[in-house]
Amino acid sequence: MYFSIHNAIFVSNSNNNHPYTIGVWFAPWGKGGDNMHLIEHKKGYLCGAANREGESYTDWRAPYIDRSGLLMIYESNSRSGKYAFVFLHSSGKRFPGQYLKTSPGDLEAEDDGIIKLTTGNSIYRFRQDDSR
């Protein structure tokens, strides 16, 4: 049997008994189970994560800031103009199976190639890395 997978995130498994396996996480998203679909992925850096007042987070998000990895941008199927980020950190040894997933919010491009996502409580900024 074959089927396509559209709304999945593949994350390395941190279980030491099976180090070469992956876990699969499927949408729905957040409160109310918003159904989203992947529209884009980019290699780069999470430049910042702050509250709406601009104060940088020092909580669980802090280890992802200024780290390289893969950004996946999801678009809501039910709420027009709403997007979410999933950021997979490239250093699997330090944070195996860990990823940052945002709430849905408003997406915009800033100067210098920054992608900004503003959610109800937070502001995330991502810089694409075009080097090979």
C-alpha cells in the first residue's frame, strides 16, 4: 500500500536503542487543531525569538537562536493568511529529536532577507543561508 504524506515532520529519534530511526509528527496545529500544509522549506538560522514587546526569550526557545538548521513554513488550510514555522536544529547530538514549532501567525519579509513571523504572543525571525 502506498500513500502520500503531506503534513508530516520527520524528526530523528533520540531513543538510544534505535539511533537510526525517525519519528513522524503530523499536523493538526495548536488550539482547535488547525490543519496546515507545507509550502516552503529553507536552510538558515533562527535570528531571534522574542515576545511582542521585543524582549528576547530565555526559555526553551533560547537554544535554537543563532543556530543553523532547516526552516519549514506551513500555511493554514482554514485561516487565510496564517502561517507557522517549524525549525529543525542541525546539531542532532545536542538536541536529538528536538524542534521549535510556533503558533500560527502573520508572515512577512524584512530587509536583508529576514523572514518574520508574528504570532499572538511572539515574534520569530529567520535568515536564509544560500551557501552550499
